[in-house]
Amino acid sequence: MLTCIDLFCGAGGITEGFEQAGFHTLYGNDCNQSAIETFKLNHPAALADSRPVEQIDPRAVRMRLGIRRGELTAIAGGPPCQGFSINAPERFLEDPRNSLFRHYIRFVDEFEPKTLLLENVPGMLSLADGHIFERIVYEFTKRGYDVSAKILFAAHYGVPQERWRLIVLASRFHGAPSPPEPTHYAVGRANFRGGRTMTFRLMPLDRQRLRPAVTVSDALSDLPRLRMGKGGECVRYDREPKSDYAKSMRNPLGETYNHFAAMLSPQNVARLGHVKPGGSWRDIPHDLLPEGMKRARPSDHTKRYGRLRADGLAATVMTKCDPHWGAVFLPDQNRALTVREAARLQSFPDHYRFLGSRVSQYEQVGNAVPVLLANAIAGVIANNLASSARREQDAWRSESSNFSAMTL
């Protein structure tokens, strides 16, 4: 059985993707109370723990789960890492700024899982001129893990969104899993360190062998249309899905959750009327702009007050549905994204329900790893383990055959 635990699990994007790939999540931890309540509701078979990770004894968790060291398939998590002293690298785990990574390592040392997944923003590669990333790889390798790393573009895996994540995979058996190959043709700007060397760079000919990118329209067009102030925590579908993506997201019960259109301020309603699909604050008359934006250059803040394009990818889903910070206006409705629409753009299925205040729900969705990206990663982990098992079996058969030949 494929098993995993999800540290810093948030609302459970990694867990949902892994479970869709056949994993059984045994345990999830996050100190955000609303997020862990969401996790618990959607993954009732997993032990959900809302304590701060520094207060948790990994051995007590392992004993409660009833598993031996080395038995767990995978530990997944995305601990922030910010501190590093070039002059004292051996004290990396002692730096309080790296406390969350230190506690991730405590779980690794206690469980000794077969594989590891660590995810973070690509900016981690730039911290301390790359030394933090190097130290993380070192901590894994000195514990006997082979490591691979790649910056993955979520749209390459059927997520209708421009989102990049640094993915570190590690294995104790026959080499680290290779990052999942793209399944969908999409192109994004990799304007960060590692953008040229650590990403999949698709060529125009790849369009012929890969599936087309999933667009905003593919993702959202079947959800009930709403006016501001309308919708609710539970709404029924009122139109048929037109894309395979929408069909795969739909709840068989005929209803979905968290689909409420928040009111916008009169100022933002006026601004929205001037923004065309694919446009941004630069479409808004100068006298309607916020004071701070009146001093901005046209090249600044290109996503602010943005309206999505129906035939394009969504901008990165953020933790706030605030037009001042990103592209949250719908292409064909004069309002901002609902929590459900943001969740669709993060590839959460419609049966997935988010708890807490609406502000917290947006935060949970924005902080999550896209489900389909997690699913693709889980798939390569499972394939790597299966390949290792086959190689071991082939080696055993070869040794048995040689032994039999010698005894004849």
C-alpha cells in the first residue's frame, strides 16, 4: 500500500492529488485552524493535527499510526526556509528562521520514508545566493537519499493557471524519481533563477504530441453565473459542462460549494467597467486609479486590476481575492472570482469543501499546491517505487538462476 504523511498540509492540495493517484494519507499537520478543519472534512481517514509542528513528537505520531521505520512510502511538505550562515553551514538546522525545515527533518529521521517531496516557490533558489537550496540537498543526501529537483509549470499538467513550483524529490532506492513530463502544451515566462536550466522548455513541435492547455473557459464556464452578492455555500449546477476538465471537476451529487460572489466597492465596480479581457490597471482612466497607482509606470504591477481571458490561463491564484493585488476579474462577468472558481483554477474537485471565513477560504485555496500537479508528482513516485521493486525481483531471480545452475 502506498502511504504518505503531509506536513504543512494546509487545506490538503497535495493530499488530494496523492490520494487521486492511489496513495493513502495517514497524517496531516498544519497550525492554521481553518485549514486543518478543511483538511479533516475532506480527508476523514487521515489523522489531522493542528498543533504547531515544534510541539509534535514524531515518534509519538509514528507509534500512533502503527508503522515501522522505513515502512512509510512518502513524506510531503513545503516548509519555508530563509536563514543561512555561509560561515557556519553546520548550524543551518539550528537557525530559528529554518525551524520549519528542521522539524520536517525530524519527521524524516523518525519515519525514514522511502521517498521525500519538498515543494516551495522558485525564489528559494535565490536565497543566500543558492546556498539554502544546496544545504537542503545536502541534508537529504547525507541521510542516504538520491535527489532530483525541477521547477514545474502547473499548466503543463492540466492546471488552468500560470503557477511555478520548485519540486525536490528524493528516494532511498535506485535513484530519485524523475520529475513528471509535461502532458499539456503551455508556455509561461520563467523570469526567475533556474528558469532556463531547471524548467521544461517546450518547443512549437511539442504542441502536436501534447494535449492543449486547459483555459479559463474550460475551467469555469459550466459553473452557475452570479451577480455580486449572489450564490452561497452550496449551489446546484444549472448548465452542462462543455470541457473534459469541467466534467472531471463536477460533483456527481449535482452541487458544489463556496460559490458566492462578493460585493466590490463602488470604486472597483467603476474601474472594472474599463478593463477588457487580458487587460489590467492600464485600461483604467487615470482619475479612477488609486493614488498609489497613479504614480506607477506602465510596466509595473502588470496583473493588478486584471481581467482574465477566457481563452488563456489564469494568473497565479493568490491568497487574497483583491483586484489591487492581481487578476481576479472574470472575463465575461462583472465581478471577482468566487472561492469555488479559484479552487477550480487550482484543480480542486467540486466536492471539496472549504471551511472558515471567506477570507480564510481564499487564503487556503491560494496557498495550496494544485491538485493535478500533486497528482502528477505522486504518479512518478509510485512508478519509481514499482520500477525499484521490479529491479530487485529481477536481481533475485538472476541470483536464484545462477545458484541453480551451479548446483546442477
